[in-house]
Amino acid sequence: MGRRQAASLDIWLRVRYAISTSYRTIEVAWTPRTTTEWATFTSSRKEAARLWSDLVVRHHRIRRLGWRWPSKARWQRWAKGRYPGLSAQSAQQLIGEFCEAVDSCRQLRKNGQTAARYPWRKPHYHDVVYTNQDARIREGRLVVPHGKSGTVHIRLPETITLPGRLVEVRLSFGVVRLICEVADVPRPQQTVIGVDLGVNTLLAATDGVKVFLVSGRGVKAVVQWRNKTLADLQQAQSCKTKGSLRWKRLQRRKYQVLDKTKRQVRDATHKATHAIAEAFPGATCYVGEPFNDTAQRSGRVQAQQVSTACTRKIIQQLDYKTAGAITVPEHYSSQTCPVCGERSQHRRIYCCPQCGATGPRDAVGAVNILALGQHGVMLPGRSLPQLVKYLRPWPRKRSQLRSSSGGHPAHSSA
């Protein structure tokens, strides 16, 4: 190879790996309308569950005998022709997901997390996965093959426009997920903010001058209602015979509750992060690490509230709506005074016993997280933002987010 060819290849590789990509998922509500579609849809999901269950049984047997787990290519050769109700690409995708789950669990166990479990459930139904080689869009319809089970044609809404190249399709009960590959647009950094995640306050964001506090009591109420409703349904279901008509009715009700609360939480996190992205455009976010060791050592109720909070979803949404989200440790960030460095515990309003600095406790945490991200330590000698704005993800007026001034007389609304 000549020098020019080597140089051009090197430049091409640099450009190729410099262009990063991300993935966006579009969900379309869909259920079969005809008897033939229902038969094809059900048989394909049962066939996918049979493949997954066979892999679970064989994995357990191989681990019990101490044998080496075969490669993904070998499993794909083994499954060829065994599952006629699935296309070849769908069977290969399911095998790839199972092997990834096994590798992930093995890595967690090596890192000391012995409680991690290998795939063990044998479901009756499983999602069917298609690659872009199988799934085709023709005249506003999504065409997905299922081997000998048949082919399903799914009409897509006219308002949907794919943001990028279609790479994968997942067919679940009641929903079709279209996963597209999107090239990341470079987002230059304009400012740096600190974000403190919580339960009563969903997130608090500040750039050192102003602070935005988004209430999380609505999401907390939704999660509590979900847990109580599921507990009541589970108690009622335990008195019924599994598989009976009443047991199935309660099972459908459980799925309805889970789907409803999932949509509500997703809507709240989307609106909350959108408000922060609009308030601080082009910001790089330093976010406190959620559910750390301190939260796990807290009381049972507090640990459950923190564990059920949607912190990971918020971090993911902040990462693609802003210039990036970076997690930092947040030990004692809500207890340390940014003015004098005194450490003390407070309720919703922080009032330093040494210097008298007063402000919302979540704002104090956001200011300290901003210092941790910029300097690595919580340096004293800083001031609390005097411009505080409270937001609700679910406002009383649907047209815009409702804001109110701070509860302390030293703070005003933006």
C-alpha cells in the first residue's frame, strides 16, 4: 500500500470514528385487527418464547456440568431450522440478546455482585425482534415476516417521520418500537450547571446565578399509587386459581396499571428536562450520582423512595437534550454550606447555624454539585443563588409550566 493510500485510509478512519451516532425509539400503538393477524402475531411471540426458554434450559445445564458456554455463532447454527415460526434474522437477534445477558451477568459476578442472576425465566410470550433486513416500510406500512407463521402488515400513522436509518424493530403486545440510528449533531457548550436529583424535588439545576426547582411530588404520588394498587391486585390474585378467568382479569389490570404509570412518569420527566434545557441552553450538566451508598443505608421507606425514583431516565434525557450529562459523587452535598463549609442536617430549607446562609436544601445541593464538577471539591466562599424559580411538570394550565415564587422572603421568582 502506498503512502497516499495509507494516509487517505488514516483520514477516513479518523473521520469515521469521529462521527458518533445515537439511537432514537419511536413507539406506535398497534394490535392485530383480523383473526389471521392475531394467529400470526400470537404464534410468533410463542415461538420466540420457546427459543428463549430452550436457551435458558441449556444454559442451566451447561453451567451445572461445568462446560464452556458456546459462542453466539455456534448457537445460531444450532437454531437454524428449529424454529419455523420465526424468521432467521429474528432468531439470530434473540440469541444475540440472550448471549449478551449471560455475558453481562458473568461480568457483574466477577466484579463482586454475587446477587446477579443469569436468565432463568421461561416465558409464555416474548417480544419478536427484526433487523432492517427483515422489516420493510412499503407505502406507509411496516412489513414484518414471521417465517412459516406468515407476514404482518402494520399501518404507520401519517404523522410519523423516521429521524434516521431504521436499524431494528421490536414487536410487543400493543406496541411496535422502531429504533433508528441518528447522527449526533455537535452541541457546543455555552454554560455549565449542577443538577441535584431527588424525590420531593425531581431535580434542581443552577448555574450559580439562578436556580430552577422542579417539583417531584406528582411523580411520587403516581409511584405510590402504583405500588399500592399492585399490592392490592397481588393480594386478590393470590386467592384465585392461577390461569382462571378471574386471575387473568386481575393480571390484565396489573398490566394496565403499569402501562398507565409508565406513560405518566415518562411525560413528567420529559417536561421537567425540557424546561431545564430551555432555561440553560447548551449547558453541560454535572449530575449527582443517584442511589449511592448513603441512600442505600438509609431507612426502609427512604431507600424505597430513592430506588423507585426515575433518576436514570432523567440523566439519559438530560444527556441528549443538553450538551451532555456527567455524573459526579454527591456525598454531603445537601448538608455542606457553600458559604462557610459548615456541615449540618436540615429539612426542606437549609439554614446554616454558623454563617446564617438560607436557601432551599436542593439548591444548596445543586451549588455544591456544580463545584464538584468544576473543581473536584466543595470550596467554601461561594454564595447561594438569589433567583429561585419553582416549576411543576404537570401544571394547572396545560399551555405552559406554572411557576411560583420561593417560600422564603429572601428569594424571588425569575
